[in-house]
Amino acid sequence: MTGSDSADEKLKAEPILSAERFAYPGRELEAMAGASNYHEWILGIFKPFLGQHLVEVGAGLGSFSELILKHHSCQTLSLVEPSDRMYEQLVANARRLQAITRVETYHGTFRDAAPLINSKQPPDSIIYVNVLEHITDDDSELHTIHETLSAAGRVFLFVPALPWLYGAFDERVGHVRRYRKSELEKKLERAGFSIVVSTYFDFPGIAPWWVKYCLLKSATMEPAGVRFYDRFIVPAARRIEALISPPIGKNVIAIAQKRQQ
């Protein structure tokens, strides 16, 4: 896209899909939007398995979506965001995305948006980055993903790990849980998926997270701290964890493929 007319042709914003309204809890997504190295690390693991028809659930400001379009050529990208405030910003940011990909935005939950997305083009890749932990019935969500994916489609998950790291920040931003790797694998398998990739992620982040959010009971995420960690810790951690899979980590990253019936 090179102009506003072209952008409007490529971007379609769907109306609110549910009567339920969603409140955005704070400025944490803005803080994480600057974590470019961190997001590139996640995408680097996802990228070899991404298809041509993508959905990102909980797209927020669209920073990860923009990264996807920068590093991966796909035909369609559907962005789903339930928060009223975040959706307004997402639509505005999506109009500035420079890509040949057709981008559509949906205001609601994935359960709301899934039938409409599927009626247009069954997705082969559905992405949840720091989203599944907010959903009370995550088993039902995984079944909805399975039903929506095309044959042999894949789900891409990035979630917070280790229940004993659950602290004041998790509670404030609405995290229902933190996952163990084995727990997430079992949930995916019960929903009809085969595990393609499953690993702990960001071992160095465990200690500072525990000190700040469990020991000191902080409930905020400061952009300056995020930028420091992203610039000085993430590049080294990425190189090390590419060679040695960590036994535990601050997060779990998983890719699973829809099993054939």
C-alpha cells in the first residue's frame, strides 16, 4: 500500500461483534510495544511454521502484526481485539501498515469473530501472544481454534509460565493463570492438536520477574525497564536458548498442528 485509497482497499474494519464491552486495564501494551528484540525472538520461532492466512488474536496496538508483515509474506491477516480503546488504536495503526497483504480488523473476542473469519477464508495460522492466560475457559478457546483452522492448520501460543511466578502484576492485568509447559501440551492434545514445538522461553527473566512482582509486589511495568531488558539481555538470551533449550523459563512458547480426523 502506498496511499490512503490503497490502504482503505486493503484494510477492512468489522463492527463490534458482541454486546459485551471490554476495558483496557493500563499502559502495559504500550510498554511492551517497544520490545522489538523480544518480539522478533518470538516471531523467529513462529516464522518457519506460519502459513498464508493468518489470524492474530488480542492484536493490541498492532506492533506484533507489523512485525509479521515486515518479515513474513502472507495473503491475509485478520486482527482480533476485544478492548474498545485498543481497537480504535489498532484500526488507526493498521491503516499505516505497508504491505500487499489484505488486513482486516475485528472488534470482539475470537469466539465472536471466528465464524465470520472462517466464512471468508479458513485460516491456516492462529496466533495468541500473551492472550490465552486472560481467558477463563482456555480449553473451550482451544477447541474453537481447532474448529476454525483449515486442515493441518497450526496454532501459535506464547504464554506466561510457572504458577509460582504469579504475582501482583498478573492479578492486576487479569491473568487467570501461568502455565507449566506440560500442562499446555496436554490442553493442546485434548483439543485435537499434535505438538510441533514446545519449549520454555526467557530463562534470564525469571529472577527479575520474581523479585519485582512476587517479592516486592509491584503491579506496574515501566517502559524504561522494558527497553533496558530488551536491549541488553534479550539478544544474549536468544543466542543461548537457540543452542540450549532452557529447563524452565518465564514463558512457554508452543506451536501445534491440527490433527486430521
